[in-house]
Amino acid sequence: MTTQPTISEETIGVWDGRITMRVKVAGAGSPLLYLHPAAGLAWDPFLSHLAERYTVYAPEFPGTSVGDPYAIHQVDDLTDLVLLYEELVRKLGLVKPVVVGQSFGGMLACELAAHFPDVPSALVVLDPIGLWLDEHPVANWIATPADRLPALLFHDPDSPAAQAMLALPEDPERQRAAIAGLVWAFGCTGKFTWPIPDRGLRGRLHRISARTLIVWGRQDKLANVAYAGEFANAIAGSKVAIVDDCGHIPQVEKYDQTVQAADEFLG
Amino acid sequence: MKISLFAQAPYRYLPEDFEQHHESVCDVPYSLTTREGVYSSVRDFMDELMFGARSGFDAVAVTEHGQSSYDMVPNPDLVASALAYMTEAEGIDVGIFPMGRSLGKSREPLRAAEEYAMIDVMSGGRLVPGLVVGLSYDSSINNGVPPIEVRKRFDENLELVLRAWKAQTPFAWNGKFSQYPMVNMWPRPLQADLPTWITGIGNPNTMRMCLERGFGFTYLSWFGAKLTGKRIFDRFWEIADQVSVPRNPYRLGFLQTVAVAESDEQAERDYAEHLEYGFRKGLGSIPMEKLGLPGGIDIRGVQALLKDPGDFGLYYQMKTATYRDLVDAGVVIAGSPATVRDQLREFCREYGIGNLHAMLSFGSLPRHLVMKNIQLFSEEVLPHLRDLWTDTGHQHHWWPERLGGSPGTQQIPANTGLAAAR
């Protein structure tokens, strides 16, 4: 495990000044853009590891920043969302960043790379959503009650890593704020995934020209591992790393294997 | 006071252990039904509404629930249109009150406006149109609208519907959620000013909108009026004071389940098991996450609900609620005619309620007992409530002119856009 680096925050005005993006920044080296999952940004050991080699830029999705929940209402549709993130990359001055995305963030990373093939130098997606197979319907995580989320997200919801990720603050006021924040983050990201997390990405994946690694938990119950092959078939030259005994969040549930796969790919 | 008969169309023959295995919405298995059971549940529901129309109620009211076993009414306008024609043909001066055509879920808002216009024409100007944001599960799971868009869709669709009803000339509608190059409804409503109601369960933003824009507000008291009534109605009138709207009781509606029999003891014998069926297998079997999907409730609303879930009253115990629980919480007001009318009169007087919507059928209650409940209520309760506000001098601006109301003449607070538009 790595120690947590010093994390700073940048705020960048985008979308004609209507949205202020908050970006967590840590590490040193060439740029890496990390796009978080539907639950919002949580700085985890995987990001700390990446920050040892890269300058990690982790923006908070519009509406998920504490104290600024209504920013989401400034973004109408997926096209606007992708344009907004491209603007953010430019304004941060990121030149050919590595783009890493997990789950919802993986879908967003693919959309960014498909709309703007020259933006990423490499793409790493961890159990991304965005495709649909009738024989493997993606679970509706937004409609899943809180007490059933651990079993949906983790192969072993009782593992220490899973428990640590799901832990809530003990102080009642902070706990309520955390729950409301999580619920709202699902709502904000759900604007681009509800009711079926398929906004036509399959038809655009062929445009991705960056080197791509697709990491998937073999026991992912939210998005079946069969989707790894679907992404791989559509993205020319992409590589796949399947992580055993692992659910939807490989960088948390199987940190070592995920880091190894990412390091090998990124070289 | 205006008094409506409100009814739902629950499937009446669910298995005894239904609530241990199923939810009552979205994925409730249709294999539990029989052809005869579905037909009689809906046929009886229509007959009961017509019996109410013939029994002296001021209106007959229904609402909208898709993909649900506790109310098989995916579009209330279908029911309302049948009632509109039947009552017109029979010459019954009764309001036709579809309470909850959901505009938060509607992808065809112009159709909702057209349906209401048509019902107003069919009824000869007796429509009392009710609009609602919509239940979270119905808007988002049954109808696919992202939860965070439901309220915004409602807001936009409401403007379109109101404008389509009133516009004298065709107009183009360039909305975020719908675009129409030419809006020119045929027919328009007969009523120049439709007495429009918004139905809700206590969101202060909805209440404020009703007060500022001159809509009536209907409160659905499913969660137990003895637990929730004071906080909800006090909130409503406090907001009224804040926006300088007179405390006219006729702008407030209250839906209450009522069970009347010859005596208090007989009411329990007649209705207890059917009330328990209704609330355990209906509302009690809708899980919380389906009532408030992430994004459907504003983040500040989520925090407020986590801190104080009081607006939800008995909801959390509903799945196992006994008759006594339901009575004690005020989910139902049950008993002899004297018991019922005293409680209703006191409750409506205390909270300034000028429109009572009595739900007299529930759960598995068989047809003959529904009819008994309607008859006893109409003969021995309703006449004792009607005069509640007559000596106050308030005008009923939220009721059709043909039925004694004076819509379109109410005072709108000067600080709203609507006043400027007048």
C-alpha cells in the first residue's frame, strides 16, 4: 500500500462560467485524469498509487461537490457533458493525459475518448458501464436500496476493503450529509444513465484511438464480465485484464491485482 | 364544504401472504391475478363511483397509478371520461375530479391537456383538473424519466398545459422536454378558467407554488392524518401567510379513508380485515427507495427527511399495521356515523379544510360493503359536514362555476408573474 499524498484542490470555471468544477490534484509527473464512479469522488489507495508516477487530476462531477448541488441543472444532455469535460481538460492545461475511469466514470472516459480521440494518451477503464446486452442486463444501482448495495458492488461485501469503503461517519449530522450526498450523486450521474445506461456509446467506441486497457471483476454483479469482451471488440487493439474473485470495484476489492494490471499496461 | 367520493381500483383478491413476498408496484407479478378478479375489481370500482355520483357527493375523484396492484388506474382520464359522459347523460351535477394526472412522467403533455379539455366538454363544464408531479417509482421506473428530471419536466409541462387550455391562437412550444410547432387544441375546455388543483404529500415548494399561483392544494393523508395533519396543514397556512394569501379553506383539499357502519363495533367487524389488506398490501408494500429514487428528492429534502421523517407518519409500520394502528394514526377514520362525522368535522374545522375527499373503498372490501359505506356516509355523515364554512363568507374559487364555484376570480399575490399577466 502507498501512503496518501498531499492533495490540493483547483477550481476551474467552465461552461461559460456557469459551472465551477472542483478538481483534486496530487502527485507529480505527466498528467492523469481520473473520472470517478456514480457515487462521487473518494480518494482511495489506487489514486495514491497513480499519484506516485503521475499528476492525478480528479474532478468532481457537476452537482456532487459539497455545497454546490445544483450545478447539475446546468448540464442538459450527454453531448454537453462531454464538451464540458473536454473544456475542463483544456483549461487544466492537460496535454495528452492518461484517462482512467471507473464504472460511470469509465463510460464518461470512453465518451471523452470517442468524441475527442486526440485527448488521451492512454485509456484505462475499470468495469465501465455504457453498453447493454439483453442477456446480461446492467443492474439498476440507482434503484437498489442501500442495504443491498454492498452485495451488488462487491464479490465479498464483508472484506475489510469493502467495509472501509462503505463506512459512514458516526456523527449523526455528518452521517446524514454523507447519505444525502451519496443519494444526490446517484441522482446527478443518473441524469446520463437512467433508465438504461446506454446512450449509444457502442456506436461511438470505434472512434477511440488511444491505447486502451479494460479491467473487469470476474464476479461483477452490476455489469457482467461479458461486457469486457464487448468493449474490447469495439475498441481496436484494446487489452483486457480480468480480476478473479472480484466484483464491480476492482481497485478497491483487489487492489494489488488491479494496480499490477494498470502498471503493466502503462509501462 | 365540498365533499367528494374518492376511489381506487385495487386488485381485491391477492393471496394472504402477499406482502411477505412481493412489492405492490413495478414488478408485482401479474400471475397473481385472474381474469375474473381483474374484471370485477375494475367493474365494481366504476359502479361504486357512479353510486357515489348518484348519492349526492359534490364530486367523484380518482388518481393515477401505473404498474401497481393497489390501484389499477394507469390513466385516470379514462375513468373520468366514462364518469363524465354517464353523469351528463343522467343529468347529475357532480364534479369530475381526476386528481393526479402526472405531468412529471408525461412525455406527451399536450395529450394530458387535450384529455382534460375533452372531459370538460363531455361533462358540460364539470371538470376539476388535478395535476401531480408524480410518484417516484411511477415516473422513473414505470415511465423511464430520470429521477432528477421529474420535477423539471413537471414544471415545464405544467406551463404548456395551462397555456394550451387558455390560448386563443395557435402557438409554437419550444420546451426542453417537448417541442410542438403548432399548439391549437380542439376542443378547448368549456370552462374559461379551469379550477386547477395540485396534489401532494407535503413538499413546501409545491405548497408555495399552489398558493402563489392560485391553484388548490390537495393533501393525500395516506400516512395517518393524526400523525401528519398538524405539521402538514400548519405548514400550508404558514406559507400562505408568508406569501400574503388569505386563509380561504376552499383552497385546501384533504383525502381521508373513512369507514362507516351502524356502530363503532360494527365498523371494526365490517372493515378491519379489508383495511389491513389495503394498507399492508398497498402502501405498506411500496419500499421507501421506490418512493424517493436518488435525484427525485432535492438533496436538502433528503437531509431534512433523514433528520425528521415525520411527514411519513405510519408509513414505516404500514406493512404490519393492525386495524387499531390504522385508526390510532388516523390513516382511517372508522366508526358509527356520529363518531365519523364528529372527527371529520373537528379535523376539517381545526385545520381549515374546505374540500374533503372521502375514500370509502379500500383493499379487499367487497362491493356490498363499499356500497354500504357510501350509502351511510352520504346519508348520515355528508349532510352534517356540508355547512362547515358557509357562514365564513369565503368564496370557492377552486370549483366549476356550473357547480357553484367562482374560478378565475381569486386574488393572486401581486409579486407573482401571474398577477402581471392578468
